[in-house]
Amino acid sequence: MKPAITIEYCPKCNWLLRSAWMAQELLSTFSDDLHGVTLVPSEVAGRYTIHLDGVLIWDRKREGHFPEPKELKQKVRDIIAPDRGLGHNDR
């Protein structure tokens, strides 16, 4: 089965659009490689985390910032398809 991504975001912080944007970026880049991206409103204020098959790959608090599409795509690629090129995102 293909891997799945879960983005947990704080709805009180109005991070739904940011989460949807990241989901769209990931699905556009990895449409053949991912089972899907699920958006989950968090019950914890300020939370923005991204899991790949249940493994935490991004935590806004730990990293100190939101992921840029480029760095998130590189991180996902390195896990699910390390030999795949990302074109301009690899520069």
C-alpha cells in the first residue's frame, strides 16, 4: 500500500488554508506515490505537525517554523522515493 500523510493543524490559529496548500503541493508532486493526504484539526492550540504513515516528519514547534513546500517535498521524497528527482526543488 502507498504511504499516507496526515497534517494536523490548529483551527483556532486559522491554519486550515496553509494545511490545504501543503496537501495540494504534496498531492501534485507525489500523485502516483501517495495514498492520500488527510487534514486533521487539532485539539491542541498551536499544533502543526505532519506525519508520514504515523511517523512524525515535521513539527512546527520543534523546527521553529512552518515548512516551505520545497523542504517538505524534499523530506517526503527522501523517505518514499530517494532516487527520484524533484526538478527545480532540488536546487
